[in-house]
Amino acid sequence: MIIKTFGDLKIPALGLGTWRLNGNTCKNIVLQALNIGYRHIDTADAYGNEQDIGRAIAQSGISRDDIFLTTKLPWEKLRGNEVIAAMRQSLDKLQTQYTNLLLIHWPSTQGVPVKETLEAMQMLKADGKIRAIGVSNFTPTLLTEALKHANILCNQVEYHPFLAQSRLLEMATENELMITAYCPIARGKVSDSETIKEIAETHDKLPTQITLRWLIQQKNVVAIPKTANPEHLKSNFDIFDFELSEAEMNRISGLNQGLRLIDPEFAPHWES
Ligand SMILES: NC(=O)c1ccc[n+]([C@@H]2O[C@H](COP(=O)([O-])OP(=O)(O)OC[C@H]3O[C@@H](n4cnc5c(N)ncnc54)[C@H](OP(=O)(O)O)[C@@H]3O)[C@@H](O)[C@H]2O)c1
């Protein structure tokens, strides 16, 4: 496993995404992931699976302190008092005293100033209920605003070979931020790329593995592929025994085509 360091936080570069995993399917795959060696789990209030993840972590017998756990606030409830209440519920469901990272899942759809939400998150941090504060789906402009009000660890955004995030990556370098890549394998579409397939053959790896390696080899980037398939779970984790050359990294970066897979009607104006 590659561990990324941000300030005094140590974060496993590869995590497990859990959107659309629920019930025992979710619990079992998280348990299997922990057995394989995953130590970074991504969930959200909106996924409706915090309870299942809590059960998996409890059953795994792995010390809570060895797991990097992220959850996200519901985007329609970002008023200060709502943030505190949502976190209490998340912690109950996750059966834990704290999460390592709490994210604003999407910029407020109700016009709540980000300052208010971040102030409540800072209170949670001061109370030991979260270790770090982050945002998700924030554009460069929104991120700039957020950085004025709190110490932000991360922006979780869609990032894969077909969707570049150049400005956010620059901001990550300038501000020592983590970019968490969601949809990191573009929901499997990377397996159709001739370029990625060619590089995969050179390394005797799969296109999905090449893509995950390309992401985590970037200094400020971590990735959270989702799978419900135990074989995929193992293969996604088998990316620590090879390295991509600079030329290979650049070839993959050259595949950008502005392909955005997640773009709900309440999304911010991405180019801002
Ligand atoms: N913050 C946000 O707004 C936001 C938005 C979207 C996602 N996310 C987070 O990011 C995570 C990942 O994103 P995502 O689930 O949308 O996309 P993804 O991880 O790029 O792709 C998941 C899809 O790829 C398949 N897959 C996984 N490993 C594979 C492999 N080795 N070979 C072939 N297919 C494979 C999965 O199917 P199988 O299950 O059959 O393997 C699933 O259909 C989410 O689960 C969630 O935690 C956050």
C-alpha cells in the first residue's frame, strides 16, 4: 500500500468506494476489502449504507485507528445545527466515535453559505468527532472560498483519464490538498482505451489497474474505486508492485476528452 501524508494525517492511497452498495452485499464486500488489506473506506449519508459499513468494521476486528473512514454530509442539510445532527446520526450508524474525514458532499442547494457549514464542521473537529474537513464537487472558485474559512484537507471530485482536473490539481499542490478521485476507472470505460490496453500489456496488468496506478502515482491524488465483485476487489488492490514511467503517465494524461459521468441538475457550474 502507498500511504500519502498531508500534514500529520496518513492516508492510504487506495480506498473502497461504496455508492450503490447496500445491506449484506455492502457489509460483506467491506469485510472482504478489510481482509485483503484495504484501510480506507468512503461512504456518505446519501448512500444509505453507513450502518452496513459500521457492521463490517465492527466484525473485522481491525482496530478503528487503523482505518481511514470518510463520510459526507447531506447537501440539502448544511445549516450549522443540521451538520451537528447529521454527524451524530452518521457516527451512530458507523458505530464509531469519529470519522477521519467529513466532506460537504455537494455545494449547498439551499444557498447556505459555506462559512456556516465549515464553522459547524470545525466544532465537530474540536470535539474530536472528525479528524479532518473536506469538500466534494467543489469547483476552483468554490474551493477558493472554502479555503478562506477552514483548514481543508481534500476535494473529492470525478477524476479519471477521460476527465482532466488540471486547475484543481494545481490548487492541490499550492495548498497541500488531497484530490480524491471518484469514478476513478470511469465506471469501467478505461478498459476500452487502446492506449491504456497497450500500456497494460507492457506491465502484464489490466487497464483498470493501470488507471488506478496512474492516479495514485500523482502526488496529491488518492482513488476510491467501487466494486461489488470480489475478483475486482482483489485486482484493484494489486497495483503496488509496478510503476508507470513518466512517458506512460503522460500518455494517459493525454486521453482527456472532458467526459463527465456525474452531472446532476444541482451540480455547480463546473467551469467556474
Ligand atoms: N462525492 C461524490 O459526489 C461521488 C460521486 C460518485 C462516486 N463517488 C464515490 O466514488 C466511488 C467510485 O465511483 P463509481 O462507483 O461511480 O465509479 P468507479 O469506481 O469508476 O466504477 C465502478 C464500476 O466499475 C466496475 N468495476 C470496479 N472494479 C472493476 C474492475 N477491476 N474491472 C471491471 N469493472 C470494475 C464496478 O462493477 P462491479 O461492482 O461489478 O465490480 C462498477 O460498475 C463511489 O462508490 C463513491 O464512493 C463519490
